[in-house]
Amino acid sequence: MEIVIAIAIGVLFGSGVWLVLRPRTFQVITGLLLLSYAVNLFIFIMGRLSINLPPLTLEKGPIDPALYADPVPQALVLTAIVIGFATTALYLVVLLASRGMTGTDHVEGREPEL
Amino acid sequence: MSNHWLDQLLITPILLPLLSAALLVFINQRRHQLKFTINLLSCLALLVNAGALVYLTDTGHWPRDIGVYLAANWATPFGIALMADRLAAMMLLLSAVIALAALLYAYARWSRTGVHFHSLFQFLLMGINGAFLTGDLFNLFVFFEIMLAASYGLVLHGFNAARVRAGMQYIVINLVSSFFFLIGVALIYAAAGTLNMADLATRLTGLNATDRLLLETGAAILAVAFLTKSAVWPLGFWLPTTYSAASPPVAAMLVLMTKVGVYILLRLWLLVFADHAGVASALGGNALLTIGVVTIAFGSIGLLASQELGRMAGYSAIISSGTLLAAIGYGQPNVISAALFYLLSSTLAVAALVMLIELIERIRKPSAAMLALTMEAFAIGDAPEQDDSAGVPIPAAMAFLGLAFFACALIIAGLPPLSGFIAKFSLFHAMLNPYGLSAVTADVGTLAAWLLMALIIVSGLAAVISLMRYGVRTFWATESTPPRLQLTEAGAVAGLLFLCVVATVQAGPLRSYLDRVSIGLHHPADYTQRVLSTPTVPGVVNPEGSE
């Protein structure tokens, strides 16, 4: 299972990096979204992969950590998703503003001279 | 823990801007006088608060001179701890001072050229203050994002094509560096199982080799994020464009934001990765030194090549970041203390310069065509007339501009008699005598130290050449009508420069204070013990299960 997740994150991250380096704003924002998926998955698996383990306990007294998933990365990833979502949405607004003001979707705000 | 009321001073620099920003959102843009007053009161309160923290951390009010505030009364490694030592208190004071100056400057025109300037300004302050105070890596990420989100809005403030283009690049770079930040944090958590900085420092010794490697990888990736913020060489190409495109008060706040990256590096490296002697960091010390040196060289070349004052200010900020990083990489306590003096002086001077730029530009083109455009875009009814009652135009505007520009140039270049000279001189002094004057070592400084000193001098020369070229061209070679300056605008610049003069005259007491700051930083054990041993406040409701 680890290897599948690792390859998935690698593919997402690689595609994201390639798209971020492209000259059109739409490609850049798609790249940013892919990067944020990759990063969120990465944070998530840093709590180690596990199946059918609850992250929380309601029992009193000492517990066995092996029976529970690590709740901290789950909380972190939730925060990271919200923040990443908000900032990407903000970028979308700037992208539209730039398109409207300059009339081109090139990241430099003008078409390259060929 | 005798007096819990004073502990609340650690949370107010975060809560106060949050509340005033939230309040400001609901006030109509037409009532800008009221909005400005609320913002000003909040900034003044922050200044007083920061002053109180500087006093409390230096007079033995708290054990080991570090104040700790447990958010929601959770015990330390589990909850988020806020902490203020001398360095954090000093940086809070610096941010309050620059915020006050930027706000005063913005009063005459900029705060009215778009909506929500005041709210965003307060959110930015909340993020910056939070980043200075937090003791938790993930919480640091959250405050960084608050700061960045507010700065995105502010960079776009006064909407025109140049700002949108610069803002777009600025946002992408910061989003990507935030991803690096997250990866670094996740790796550190995977290796050490904690995100509390103090807890991390204590757990480091017990790690096995694999985890240690993972942690160092995480730290290096984390450093990429901070180095992007402080705009060092391969990561700093965004800075000059953004600075010259942003409106002047916002650019002043951006100058402060680059120092947040430097602050975090200083804190984390000395706390977590310092070796047991508490001196040079074993991991990445040389890398920081090298990056710093290359950054100074890059900044100097950029400075010589720029024609526009906005870009010159940007490259000065890059040189300042480079010098600071090289000094952090160097690592000795008295080098750090000299570097902190340099940080204060260069931040104040560059912030003054970016605000001065617009005033100087008025000599050349007094119109404000751009202003009219944004007024239309945001449908703001009462356009401020060019010379309305917002402050009194000051006489002798040309003399003021010339003198202020000259003072900025002197400080940035590091020439006597102002504080820039003292900063660079004490930096050299510390590098040549890394163990203090009393040490009986015959060594005359390492090769790296000589190289660094040579580069710092060359960067000073570059600053002199390019700033004087600009100054001569602007003040002497053009016949110009004196521009109209508002009292608030000139006052903001003059205030920052006055503080530099104060730092020059009071250099002795200031240096001894900074020595204490630096010595505190070089005793990470004090910090970790203080944070980890802070008890929860008894007698209030405790979270379930924590006794």
C-alpha cells in the first residue's frame, strides 16, 4: 500500500510542478491544485498508513497507541486543505482580474514576442 | 506564576488586530476617518503592548526572562504555547513601529484608494505578530498564511495592471513555498512526533539515525520556505518587482515581512540545530553562510543595474537579508548581536526609503492618474481631492526630501555618522574577534570572514554609487517645482529616520540589550525547560482527561 500511495503522490507532485512552470495562468492554477493534493496526501500519510483504526478514543485510562491512528496529521491536513483552498481561490480572482486588465492569460501579462 | 494578568500580554498582540480587523470589515468605506482612527488606536495599543513585553522580558518578571502563554490552558507538548523572549519582544516592537509609520503614511491617500485597506492591514499585523510569538511549527504555518493572505490583498491594493501582474507572481511563489513549508513540517512530525519547537529540541538527541536523517531533510525543506520569504539569492527574484509595484505603505510592511523569515531561521536554527556548545549550528551553518554571501553579491549587482528607486530599495532589502543570513550562519553570540543591530537599522532605513520613493517621484510627475482609475473601479464616492484637509502641506519640501534621502542612503550604504555605519562596524568587529576581545587567540579571522567583510564593503559601495547617481539626477539635475507633502507622510518617514538617529546616539545601551538577546538565544536549554515546565493554570476548567 505504501508504494501505491508514494507513486500517486509522486505523479501528482510531478504533474503539478510541470504545470506550475507553464506560461498560461490556467495551467498554473491547475498545477497549484495538483500540488496541494500531493502535499495534503503527503501530510496525511506522515501519521503512517493504517486500516480500520479510529483516530480518537473515548475510554478512560491508559490506551494502546497501536490500536489507534495518529489523529494529529488528520487535524493538520484539515487545516492545510482549508488554507490551501482559500488561497487558491484568491489566486483565481487575481487570475481573472489579470485576464480582464491585460487581455491575455500569459503570466507575464503580455504575449511573448515570437 | 504570580500574576496571570500580565501573561495575557502575550495573546493580545494576536487578538487585538484580529478583533479590530473584524470590526473594520463592517464599517463603510465612506467613513474612512473612523476606520483610520480604529486602526491607529489598535497600532498604538500594539506599540504599548510590545514596549511592555520588552520591559517585562528584560527585568526578570518571568523566570529565565521568557513569558509563556498556554493557549486554552492545554499542557505544553499537546497544546499550542505562545512564548515571548527578548528577541520576540524586540521584533514585536519593530513591527509595531513600522506599522504605525506605514499607517500614518497611508492616511493622506493610500488608505482610500481601495476598499478594506485597514482590515487587511490589521490582519497582516496579526499574522506577523503571531509568527513572532508562536512556539509551534504548525501554528507558525497558520500565522504565515494569515500574514500572506493579507499581504496578497495589500499588494493588489490600488489595483492597476502592474500590481496585478506582480501580485500574480508573488502569490504563486508564496503558494508554492507554503507547500514546501507543509512538506517540511510533515517530515519533522514524522521523524520526531512533535511540532512544539521546545519539545522538538529536547527530542532531537534521542532520535535514531534514520529518523534524524528524515528530520534534517524536513528542516532543509522547511528552510527553503523561509529563505523564499527572506528573498535570498536563487529564491528572491520576486522581491524587486513586488516592491516596486506595491503601494508605498504596503512595501514598507513587505520589508518587515522579509525579516519574519530571517527571525524564524534565527530562532529555529539556534534552538533546534545548535550543537551543545550553543555556538555554530552543525546543520546548514555553512550553507547559510554561502547563501548569504551569494545573496549579497547578487543584491549588489542588482542595485548597480537598477535605474528605478523602487527596484533599488528592493535590492537593498535583498542585501540586508543576505548579510543577516551570513551572520546567522556564522553563529557566534556577538556576531548575532551585531547582526540584530544591523537588522533594526536596515529595516527602519529601507522602510523609510520605500515610503520616500513616492514623495520623491512627485518631483517628477505630480499627477495621480492611477488614483482616478481605482476610484472608478471601486465606485468610491468621495474621492479625496489632491490637497484636502488630510494634514498640512509642509514647507521646505525639497530640503526635507533631500535630507531624508541622504540619510537613508547613508544608513543603507553603512557610512558614518548614522546607525548603518555602527551596525556594519560592529559586525566586522565581531567577526574579527569571534570570542570577544579578552580571548587570547592569535587568529585573524577565517577566510570566510574576510570574504564576507569584503563583500559587505563592496555592497556598501554599490549602494553609494547607485543611490548617489539617483540622488544627483533627481535633486540637482532637474529643475522642478517643490512637491506638496502632507504632514503625515513626511512625519512617517521622519519618524523612522529619527529612530535610526536614536539608535546611533544610544548605540551603547542598545548593543548591550542586543547582547542579552543574543545570549538568551544561545542558551536553548533555558527556552526548552521554561516552555516545557510551564504548568497549566489551576482552578479553571481543564480539558477532559488532562487531570
